[in-house]
Amino acid sequence: MNITTHRITAAAGLCAAAAGAIYAGVQVNHPPADVAYIGTTEMAVRETAKAVMAVLSLAGFAGMFLRHHRRFGVLGVAGYVLLTVGYLAMFANQVIVACVLPTVAKTSPGYVQDYLYAAMGGSPSGDIGGMTVLFGITGIGYSLGGLLFGIALFRAGILPRWAALLLAYGTVSALALSVLPESFDRPFAVPTGIALIGLGISLWRDGRRRVDAVEAVDARPTVHADAAAVR
């Protein structure tokens, strides 16, 4: 099997759809983000799933950019770069929560609580060092990058426009979470998850159609004229 651009975009579509399903799924019955949550088996499963989601999303966004880059322009490129940086920061945060905080919670539960509070958009009462920078990068990349990337996808008109608009809405609406109760955090993530599923499935179908079209052309029989018969 030849690895072509069309096959890569199709695979990226599956990654995006899987990321969306994980992102929406982990929000169901999510417990409060506090010290009691850290160190539990449920925490390890959920936070690891979020880290996997971030990686799959990055692959999905790369495939969308590859499919649309000729139509994106400056807006789309800026959105893609910001969104990629935001999801990379998100991945780093999820790894820290899953692998580092359980150990830190045993000796410094106050730091862990401040970390989690800041990660949810609050203002920590203690010093959590440079982690506030990481959260800022995550928020800006996720919200502003998602808005610009969604608008660029909508303007390109290749993937479903409803999903592109939902991505723009779902990501930028996260900015409101800093002034809303924590109970809003989980429902606000669902639109982004649904958008990723819609965009991912459409990208996969588009990639498969293009692969099938190329294979159909390659499968056409080649007629070789016999020079002697042509005389």
C-alpha cells in the first residue's frame, strides 16, 4: 500500500473523530477536580484518556490543514499554529496531572489544589510557579486558535460548515468558564467533541473518495498498440 496524501488525510480524519468521542465521553459523570480526585484509578483513566485525545486531535488538525492549506490563507495558518500550540500545552498539562500530581499530593496537597483550581480558570491562593503560563498558553491556543481555525474551515467549504462553526463556538466559549461555576466546565466541552467527530468523519470520507478515485484511474487497462498491426 502506497502512503499518499489522501491516505494520510483519511487516517487523520479517523484520529479527529476518535479524539472528539474521547473528549465528549470523559466529561460524563466527571467528578470535581480536587485533591480527593487525584490519585484515584478513575483519575488515571480519565486524565490518560485526555492526553491521548490531545495527541489524536493534533493528528486530526494536521490532516485538516493538509487538506485545506491552499484555501486557508493567513487566517487559517494562524489558527492552525495557535490551536496546535494550545493542544500541545494541553497534552503537557494532562501528563502532569496524571503522572506528577498524585505524588505531589502526598506532601503538598495545598499546591495540588491550587494547581487544579488554576487549571479550571480560577486564581490560585498560593504560588504554583510557571504553571500559570502553561494554562495561559492552553487557553489562548485552544480558544483563539479554535475560533480562527473553525472560521477558516467554514470559509474553505470542504468539510461540513456546521461542524466548523461548532468548533469555533465550542472553543471560544471556553473563555466564559473563568466566570462560571465549575459545573459548566464539562457541558461546555461537549460541542467541541461533537465538532471533532463531524469534521473527522467527513475528512475520512473525503480522503477515502480521493484514494478510490486515484486507484480507479490506476486500474484502467493500458492499451499498447502493436506497431506491426498498425501498418
